[in-house]
Amino acid sequence: MNNLANKKCIPCEGGIPKFDTTEIHKYLKMVDGWEVKEDESKIFYLIKKFKFKNFLESQNFINKVGEIAEQEGHHPDIWFGWGYAKIKIFTHSIKGLHESDFILAAKVDKIL
């Protein structure tokens, strides 16, 4: 559990329990600057906003996030525009967070 960025995301098709708040907070300490939020359906997710100097830097970052997402088989929600990108991560099939979500967050952070 020491270096999440070196681990591989494990595709989830459901059937596993989502992390409870104790597990979420344990893993949250291993990623930098990510927030845990809960939506109106009580689904926990990770989210982080990134800032850039211009649109091209944002676009290049998002392209790299997309490459990692494809390699890992784990696809975040992405918003971006001039000077910013926002990434939202959770495991859709379990409607919550699990280790692979934190692995993807750590891999996204390594891009910068």
C-alpha cells in the first residue's frame, strides 16, 4: 500500500464492497490534494482541480489522463478548459470508492 502509483487498477464489475469512510480516509492520506465528496445519491467520489497556464497545457494534461485511463481500464469523469482541468474518480459498478480509484488518482498526479 506504500506507493499507489506503482500498482495496477483492477477492473471492477461489481460484487465487491465499496470502502467505508475509515478506509476512504486511510487511502486519502496517500494521494495529494484530492478531496472526497458525496453526491445527492450518497455516492462518495474523489475530485481534484488542476490549474495550467493556458488551454494547450490543459489539453495535453487531459490527453495524458486519457492514456492512463485506457491503460488502467478505469475511466474518470473529466472537465477542462482554458487553464484548468477537473478530474472526478469513483467506481461506477459499486457506486463508491475502492483501492483502484486511489491508484488512478496517484497515477494522474505523477503526470505533473
